[in-house]
Amino acid sequence: MSTTITEHRYTADDGAELGYLRRGSGEPLVCLPGGPGADVRYLGGLGGLDEHRSLVLVDQRATGRSPVPEDRSRCRYTAQAHDLEALRRHLGLERLDLLAHSAACLTAQEYTAAHPGRVRRLILVTPVGVLAREADEAEVAEIRSRHVDEPWYPAAVAAQEELAAGGVDPERVGELTLRTVPFVWGRWREEYLALYREPMRGAPDWYRDVFYSGAPAPDERDARLARLAACGARPLVLAGGGDGIIGTAPARQAAELHPGSRLVVLPDAGHRLWHEEPKAFTGEVLAHLRS
């Protein structure tokens, strides 16, 4: 049976008409996509969550059905937390159940701190960090090295090293990035390439830098951390033990920051848990939503 997906719009506080999709039925679960800048459709039904909840799949600024703002700073993760509050009002909800993936976990945590009491349940899926992209590069390298005998490994490592060195011709960035895609999954399959390729095609080349520019200056870091820790979110934090993109360190950091949180690491999964471990993923999320 096919799932009905409908398109919707809401008005942000600057007057922009932003988009979101509705998928499934039941109580709303607002879902934020990562990337940053990925089309939200890559989340799909989140491993079957759409059979239990109505997924509100949010288009970030300048992605999907949401327009590119004249002021690019509206794409900072801190600014997009304001869009989330406008969406809450549009949906007529007193409190949100909120799920965020990857980079969007920054937006979700900022929103929870900026609007105390507006989040009922928070789920952070393979977060990149709590204030910025905060991977433990040694851990990520160790996870990647587990695939040393895979035929795709040499090309993926070479592409990653070239990208990390910088100065790459913009026309080659997409090609090199696609070579590194096997690191997204704990157990690589060729059909996963299409799952990665399509969502990122429309992302502006400037999006990533602007999104992460919402991170605090070094002298503001401690105050921002204290503010996040005091928000009372008590999230479920999910990580993949085979995540060759961000590893598990940011998830552990998020769980340590938020008192009363629960950390679950699915040992063999990568960065998109709902693809590789749908039963375990949905089970953990639904249990948290019902708690």
C-alpha cells in the first residue's frame, strides 16, 4: 500500500513561505533533515515510523519547497530554530515531538533551549555535535579502517583526503563526495548510492558554511553549553557504531550534556540508522515517544 504524502506551507516570522511534507497518520512528529542542506525526502518513512505517527518533514531554508532567502544568515542553524517556532504555531501544537537527524540536531537543541517547554519529546539521531560539527577524527578514522579490505575503500580514502586538503575545483567536489558515500553506512550496498545522491543535488554550494556559522565564538562557548544543558530536554540520542561520517563521540557528548538523556548505540549501523536497523530504530523511537 502506497503512503500518501502531501505538501504544505507556513509563514515564517520574516514573511517567507516555507515548506513541509506530511506523511503517515497519527500524532504529529516534526522531523528535521541533515546535510546540512539535504532535501527532507531522504528521510522517507524513517524505517516505518510513518505507520505510527504523522511525520511533519520540514524543508530547511533554501532546500526542497523553501525558497533561498535574500539574507543568507537565515540559513544558520540558530536562525532556523526561529522557523521551527513559526511551524509549531502554524500546526497549532502546544508542544512538539521533535526528531532531528545529523546536522539538524544543532537546530533541534537550539530550539529546545530558546523555547523552554515547547518540546515534549526530543530524539537526536546521529548528531554531529552540540554546538558545531564536533567529530573525534581518530574515532572516525578507526571506523573507516574497518573497511580496508573492501574494493571501494582506496578510492574513498583518496577522495576524502583530497576534499580535506581543500582547494578542490568546485566542479569536482560532487564527484569526490560520491566516492566517500560508503562511509555513510555500516554495511555498504551499491543501491545505497542513489539514497545519498538525490537529496543533495539541490543544495547550494554555500549552504554548509552558512549553516555552521551559527556556532558560538570561543568565548561564548561555555555560556551556550550551559544554556543547552539547562533546557530540560532529556533526549533519546541514537548513534551508529559503524558511522564513518561522524562516529559516536558527538552522540555521547550530547547525551552527557543533557541530564536524564538516554544514549543508544546500534553497533553495526552507520549514519542513517533507519535504513540499516529499521526495527531497532523504530522500536527505540516509539518507546521514547510513549514514555
